[in-house]
Amino acid sequence: MKLLKDILYKVHIEAVRGTTDVTIGKIEFDSRKIQLNDAFVAIRGTLSDGHAFIDKAVDQGAIAVICEEFPERIVNGVTYIQVQNTHEALAFTAANYYDNPSDKLKLVGVTGTNGKTTIASLLYQMFKRAGYKVGLLSTVKILVDNNEFKATHTTPDSLTINYYLNEMAEAGCEFCFMEVSSHGIHQKRTEGLHFTGGIFTNLTHDHLDYHKTFAEYRDVKKSFFDNLPKTAFAISNVDDKNGMVMLQNTVAKKVTYAIKSYADYKAQILENQFSGLLLKINNNEVWTKLIGAFNAYNLLAIYATGVELGLESDEVLRLLSELESVSGRFQYFVSPGKITAVVDYAHTPDALENVLKTINDIRTKNEILITVVGCGGDRDKTKRPVMAKIASDLSNKVIFTSDNPRSEDPQVIIDEMEKGVEPQNFKKTLSILDRKQAIKTACQMAQPNDIIVIAGKGHETYQEIKGVRHDFDDMKIVKEFLNQLS
């Protein structure tokens, strides 16, 4: 129970009808969850507008309504608060309701197109190994020290974020590592949070269905760093052409990392094998279990963050050598029949190119590389032919299949992908609509020592078709088929 006036701290209020000197039970932005004496925040979403449900919320017992426009019906005894932006208001009220839990731990946000999950998850793993209590807010899962909860979004809504940050603070966590998506930034979900640091990974083609232009996508990411406080650090990959852009206007401590450029934290790849990476980081060698140049960048960002957060550099190097790969991120196994299967979340052109180039750098070229790939429905359509071109350019054989078609016709998605295949690569490709059948076919095509890459879904254990989620686990399925063939 909180006083309404207390949870409105920092909210940009334009008008009030009623009194803010009332006690509320909890905050909700879903009218179906409203109970007696709750506060309802009317959010304008992409599919529905919460303002249409104000009357329903009041009828269910809401004692306060936070909205951008007052409703026609004003009920006595209910306080109506008009604000500039209800997304922002939700973020501030949620933080205030939970007594600003981000102030009670060191919160580090990771943003960029690729690498967010790996970096956040491995930072959690590293600080746990260093003996700290740690929290994680990621695409894959939410962790409150050792307790695991299911994640539904890359960056959850403001209420969920603050609820779990509060749980972490109460559990005695000293650190929390959090993925920060462009959607989350744009929808103000990270407003009201106090960040100790921010990490920029890279910026490539993604989410243009939402942001419309690459410039807008870039500027939304940049705004995260613009809003960091002076007490924070901003760590940026300056090998990416937008790396310095992220740091242009931040007042936080500017920290750079790179493999190709001059930077505060510099790495060199000495060896890149299926068994791991040998890196030289700031003139110190370290062997790690992760694979590929893209993971060299991830590990360098993790090293920089560990040092900036106060760990000794030698201790960070030792911990890097112990880190295990993240679920669905270049996860691989070798079957009894000597076929290697790699499952990766790569669902952007850059991520897919990184995975396939990594394998091509490692393999001897005597093996056949078979790639199974699809593109998600109801998402950026412009990347479909680009991903198909990359897959067919960098693989010996490619099977185009369904990813999460959602509400779209999966055949239409595949047709749009196929437009990107160059004429010389036509013979390499085939299309199989059913993802399970596509994986089975890849397993049947493979010979000993060949490599199968299954891209796009990674850690996901479902396939979404026409609004329904069906059980589907790429790694589980490919293991079953390959073990049957052995």
C-alpha cells in the first residue's frame, strides 16, 4: 500500500482531478488485473489503447487513473491524473512503488543488435563465480540470485522490471545485468532506473518494422547512453561504426573496447577453434571455451565491465576462462556419427553471417556445411532476402524453412527469402515448410564430419503459428534425429 502522491514523484503531470492523498493497493496497466483501490495506467500500445479500458478499470475498483487524456466519464471518488506520456509515467510510478530498487544495487544495461543475451548472461555467471549475489534480466530467463523465472520479453515492462529488481535487492544481490532492447528504450521501460553502467555491442539491420529507419533505431539506442548519470560508465565497441556515436553526448565515463581499433580494452584473437578461443586481452593471454570472433568481442566487453566494476584484472581473466556458453548461442554437439550440429539464435543478417563465417574459419573445407534457416513472421521483411543470400553464399547447402511464422503465411516468408539467392547458388538451396522435417532432412543429408547449422530460434522452446505456441526445441530435435542415424 502506497500513497498516490508518493508514487507520482518525477512524473510529468499536466492536470489532476481529485486528490492524490489516497492510498493505492498496486499499479496495473492491464484493466483485467484491477482490484479494489488499485491505480490504473492507460498505456497506448501497438495493438490496443488502454484509454479504451478506463471505465472498465474504474468499475472493477480502480481508485486512481493515470492517462494522457481525461475520459468523458468522471467518477466521484476516483482520482484522474493527466500526464504527457503514460509509458514514462508507468516507469516512474513503478520505480517509486517499489522504493526505487535500482538505487540499491549496481545495475548494468547491455544494448545493441547482437550479443546482449550472451554478455548479460556471462556477466551474471562471472560475478556468481566471483562469489557475489547477482540478478539477471535477459531474453532467456530472469534470475534472482539462484532463483529462476521465465522471461517473456527482452526488456520486460516497467512493473516487472522493478518487481524483480526489488526481489533482487531484498535477496541481497549486489549486481544486476540487464538486456536493454530498442523497444524497451523507446517505450520508456527503463525510465526511472538508476544504471551504474551501460554496454554497447554493435548496431546492424534489425527491428526496422518497428523503428522504420536505421537512423531512428540508432538514435533510440544512443538515448540510453545520453541518459546515463555522471556516476556511471559507458562501454562501447568502437570497431562498430556507431560505437563513438553512442558516446557523443553521454556524461558518463567513456570506455572503449575493440579488436581492430585503438581502445581502452584491446583484444587479439590468437587461436579460433571448435574447442575455444585463445585471446590476448590488454597483453594478457587467456583461453576461453567460447567460439568465434563475435564472442571475442563479447568476452572483451565482459572483461572491461568486470574491471570497471572493481574486479582485479587477473581475477577477471581467470573467470573468463571458466565461462560456459549461453543456451541457444552457438550451442553445439557432435553426434556418435561424427556430425556436428550448431544451434544459434541468429535471426539478423549480421548474426547469421558471424556464425557461418566463424564455422568457415574453423573448418578444413573437407566437410559440408548445411544451414537450416527461416525468418520470423510479422517482423522486418527487408532482412529476409539478405539472410537468404548470406546463408547461400556461406554454406554448401541451405534449407529454407519456417521460423516463427506468427500470423503470416510461412510459404510467403520463404518466397521472399528466396529472392535474395544469387543464380549461381540456386542448386544449393531447397525449401521445406515444416521446420521439423527440414531439420530431419539436413540430418539425413549430412555425412561424418559434416556440420549442420540451425539458425533463428536458439534458446526458444516453441514455434508460434497463427497465434498458438507449439512445443519446439531445435537442439532437442536435431539430437534425436542424429542419434537415430548413428
